[in-house]
Amino acid sequence: MLFNSIEFIFFFPLIVIIYFLLPFKYRNIFLLIGSYYFYASWKLEFLSLIIFSTLVDYFSALQMEKCSNKKAKKKYLYFSLIANIGLLFVFKYFNFFNENIRLLLDSISIYNEIPYLQLLLPVGISFYTFQTLSYTIDVYNGKTKPEKNIITFALYVSFFPQLVAGPIERSHHLLPQFRKNFSFDPERVKSGLKLMGWGFFKKIVIADNLAVFVDMVYNNPSDYHGFQSIIATLFFAFQIYCDFSGYSDIAIGIARILGYDLMKNFNMPYLANSIKNFWQRWHISLSTWFKDYVYIPLGGNKVIKYRWYYNLFFTFLISGLWHGANWTFVIWGALHGTYLVVENIFSDRAKRFDQIQWLNVAKVFFTFFIVCLTWVFFRANSVSDAFTILSNINRFENLSPIDLFGKNYRVELSLCIGLITALVLYEMYYSYFNKKVIFSNYVKVPFYIAFVFTILIFGKFSKQEFIYFQF
Amino acid sequence: MKKFLITGFVFGLSIVLVNCFLHYFYVKHLMRETILFKKEAEYQQNKDSIKILFLGDSHVETGFNPFSLKNSFNYSSAGESYILTYFKLKHLLKNKNSSLQTIVLPLDLHSFSPFRIDNINNDAYWVNLADYFEIGGVRDNRLFFATKYFSGRFAAYIGNFKEIYLALKEKNSPNKEKKSVMGFTPRQGSLLKSNRVEEISNRVNYHFFDSTYLDPTLLTYFQKTLQLCMKKRLNVILIKYPVTKEYFETATGKIEISNYDRKIEQIIEPYKNSLIIIDYQKYYFKNSDYFLDADHLNEKGAQIFSEELYQNFKELRANYVKSDLPSGKRSVQN
């Protein structure tokens, strides 16, 4: 069930109404059933995997609490790690590694007989396995106490707003909220609905309209030349931002209506003035997860310089692989790792230029440019397609800008350019003045009505999944 | 809470009222400027004199000029699958005083490919003709088609900003050119030489995106269309419209043409004495300047093709008495 689907239009109000009508002691079980129904609507069999992951980590954490020392705790931690990462490996990475081992062995004339698995990738598996792993690791490290109530813990794992595409919540932030009794709060509901509206606008109006041009070019890269490839890449930068941050906004809005606070996942990432700053603003829940559970355990920056660079690079390499079982994602991660290493190498020398205002603006543009280069690999269907897109930049044809994609797409192209411009201006205003646009009450209602119809008229309503569902 | 509910009610009511206004304005004023509705109006104006009706998709829409054939009308539309053609014809034949004698249908390589089967554009138009609930049942996608039905009936403007923009532009244009004459929508332009191969290859990949080129639902509705014509004692002519040589060769490389022909033969077998097939696919292989793109004729090509069609129809008509059904199946290869 997608957020932008007819089924959800019926599902969500029903959940909210019943939730607030129920006595507090039944709410968690009701939300859990609703979340399982939400997840099972993709494929019933997937439910068994999330229940397996839930039970493994629930019992591992309880056993860890009973252990007197870390050595004893470790075996339960390893059990949880192997179960969750094993699940991820089997469904997501097995065929990728099998294929690459096959190619390697073929090159030295050894025949690999291991068959490929014909398994569908369960939706959200990368998200909920990481969420449960953070819980068991935190219990192991003593940062959080294990949850004794299995219903509450199962709800933490499968809470439907953030189940399939995050934000990846930490147990110490989300679990305690399930023990609180929230009453119906009209202000929270209004705030949640506004956030959902903004999320739907970004997804249905901006991201899905941009997708038309991105798919055109990236699905047939050799048919297009420089300008078209550049525009498609630029469009993809905003498509993935609006798609993913739109989903996060909807998830946070839904949770807010129910009374829960989810963490902010995006903070205007394209206004970042460095790659480090970009990762403090983009997919915050994932970048902090990798920082806390991969980068810092490796030593972080508390090691010698070259080990520090290795830690940075390796963390991003793994982050790339998390996104998908394809070399394009590995290269994407490696590029970000490389950028960060280079940035750190020159950071001391660059500090003296921090006071020059126009240089800060140039840094924002430069950061955006190098991030866009990595998006080529992220979006391309294969490494060779990515290089085709990059090499297209040398091929320019004399085409009028508005007819770049043919006369039939003039209107859509103009709309997309207008939407991106409006989004960038809005985010710059919000960032610079640090406040939202405030309307008087007389303007608010017509504005909200106009906003709803802007989504309805300009939105694309064909079944477009959220990009991050494939991870 | 009470204030919240009242605010919510007022907001919801405002949404409903604005929706009704927008839907009414879209259907009654803006959609009148679109080809589909203009063609409908033109058909209604001339229906008493129309004896030969051309139905089908853009191959027909851009390919046949009724000027060449007296008492004919081109009632095709871009993207029209056999599901929609069936419902359109069924709707037209509800009129007991219909003057129709002959129906001309397409029999192209892509006619039964599922690439557009669920893509019904312009719900505001089709919702009056097609049974969306039947289609939903047949496609096993009831919720999707039910949504399309209700949006076509009550909120047709949803997701149609481009149509709104183009209709407003047309409405406010001082020079309103007549885009269609007796349903014919000519297209200017020709296939570019520079990216010809890529364009044709993309077109074939679009039409035959997977191995299914004989979708069971489309074949069923093709059969239902033939049955409807036979029931109403209408003549049926099946035409394979001209395509470029590269398109034909690429497409026949993707599909098993013998299997295609066998399946079609199976379906038309009960009616073989009552219909005619005319194959023009290879007719203009040497005349790529007649084509707008891989598989559509441009205005020049359409003019020449229409004349050719007229000549063939004259020959066919000479062989039997006007009001009788044609006797014997004829497959005229050119």
C-alpha cells in the first residue's frame, strides 16, 4: 500500500479514528495489527520476515540483560547480527555476490555451480533490519534497556509510517513514546496534515513530474546528448530529494497526528556548503546510523590519519552497498567517501577562506555539482550507462531549450523548471530567514484550498512507487 | 475538538464545492476544445449521412482522410485500444436509426499488444461510453478502474494540467484552426534521418515491451466487436495500416508473425465470409517521406493513402449489391 494510493485514503482515516476512540491499553496492539496489515498489503509472505526479525531481537535483548558480562552478551549480539544481516544478505545481496564470484571464477576457468535465488526483495527490509540492529547494539552497549513488552517492541519494529522507507528510528527515541498516552490534539493534527500535504506535493507534483524526463534519458542514455543528460541529472537530483523527503514528511506527519515524534530526515541538503555538511542534511537517520554503528566502532577520527581516511571511505562504501546490490551504488558510495577524504585533507587550508561570503555561495554550488555527479551513478541502470551519460556531456546538438525533449513535452518541461525554481527559492527563504511564510487567517484557508487543488491538478496519479522502496 | 470538527467540516465542504466547480468548468468548457469532444460533436452533426465508419487508434486518426470517401467518418482516437473501440461502437449502435453500413477496423501488429491496455486517457470522455466496472473486472483491477470512473465522473480535471493548459490556450487563441475534418487529424512533419534507427527501435520497444503481443483481453474485445458488427449486419473491413520498412522488420523480429496470423485467423474464422482484410503494411516501404514517424503517416502520406483506399473500396463495392454483405473473404495484398 503506497501513501499515494486509493487504499491508503481509506486506511489512514480509519486508523486515526479507531486509534483515538480506543482506550490507551489497546492502542499499541491496534497499531501493531494496522502496521502488519499495511506491510502485508505488499505481500503476505513478507510478514513472516519482519516477525522473525522482531522475535530474534526481542529475545536476544532480553537474554543480554540476563548476562553478567560483555563476553556472554556478545553471543546474543552476534546472533542478532547474523540473523538480521543474514536476512538482508539472502534477499538482497546473494545474487549480486554470486554473479561477481561467478565472473571472477570464469576468468580463471573455474565453473561456479551455485544457483541464483529467485526471491523478491521484501519492501523495507533494509530499513527495519537496521532499526532492530540499532536496538540490540544499544542494549549490548548499555545505552538502552531491553523492552519487556513484546507488543511495544513489535510496534517499534513495524510502526507503519516509517516501516518501508524510514526515518530509521533509535529505540531510546521511539520506544518510550509507545508507553505514553496521547489524547487527540487538534494542533498536532493540523500540523501533521500540513506536513503530509507538503510531502504529497513534493512527491506527486514535483518528483513524479521530474521522473518523466529522468526515465526518458536514463532508460535509453545513448539516445540523448549533452543538454538532455545534464537536465535529466539535475532533475534526478530534485526528484530523489522530493521523493524521499516527501515520503519522510508524510511519515512524520502521520506519526505526528497519532501523537508520535519521528526524527527529521532531511534539512535542505542542497544548501550544503561541503560534503560533510551535505551528509548532516541528507537522509540524516541513515548517516547517523552509519556514524554510530560503523564509523565510530572502526575508530572514527580518533585514530591515525590514514586509518581515519580508511574509516570514512569504508563507511561510505558500505552505505553505497546498503542502497542496492549493484556496482553503481558501490561507486556512488565510494565517490562520497573519496570526496569526504579529500575534503578532510584540505579542510585546514580551506578554513582561512571561510569569511569570504561569495566563496561560501560558490561552495554551495560546487557541492551541488559534485553531488550531482554521484547521482549519475546512483540512478543509472548500470556502470556502462553511467559512463554513457557522462560521456554524453561532450555531445551537444543545436536544440532550442524548450524543445529539448520534443514539442510534445514543452508544457511538462516548463512546469518542472518552474517547480524546481519555486522549491529552491522557498528553501533559500526558509534557510535565510529561518522562519516559515506566515499568512493571516483570511489568507490561510483559501491558500490551503488552493494548495490541495494544486496537488490535484499538477500531480501525477499513475502508480509511482517511492524511489527508496527499492532499498 | 468541536471547533476542530467545525473547521474540518467547513474546509471539507469548501473542497467539495470547488471540486464541483472545477469539474463542471473542465468538462463543459475546456474539454470542448479537445480533439475527442470536437470529433464527437462533428459526428453528431453528420451522423445521419455517415455510412462508413473508421474506428481505431492514431494509425487511423492520422492515416485516413474521409474527404476521399463519400459518407465516411474517421472516428478513431489516439491510444484507443480494442476495449474502447468496442464500447464506442456499442454506444453508437444504440441509436436505432443509425445509418452505418460499414465499419473499418485496424489489424496492426501492435493492435493486441498490452502496452496501453490500462492507459485510458480522458476519463471525462470515456466514462460516458465505456463500462469501467466491466473493464476493471476483466483486468482484475477493480479498484483502479473504479477510481478512474469516479474521477472521470466527479473530478475529471485531476492530473490533467497539460490538457487544461492546452484547452485554455486553444480557447483563447484568436486563430482557431479546424484541427479535424470529418474526424481526420493530419500531422505535419517527417521522420528525422539523424536518429531514425533509434526512434524506430524505441517505438517498437514501446509497442512490444514484453513478449506478450496477443493480449487475451484485447483479443476478446476484438472478437466482441466483430460479433457486434455481425449482429447488426454491418460490413467489416480490417485494414493493416502502412508502416515504415524498419518498423515492420524490427517489429516482426520481436514477435512471431506466424503465431500472430494464426491467432487472428482463429478469431475471424466464424466471420470469414462476412469480412475483408486489406494489408497495406508494406505499401510505402520505399516512401519514407510519407511518414511522420516510425508508424504514422504524415499529411502527404495520408492524402495518398486515402486516395488508394478509395480506389480499393470502389473495386470492392463494384463486386456486390450495395445493401448486401460482401460475399467471400478477400485478402488483398499490395
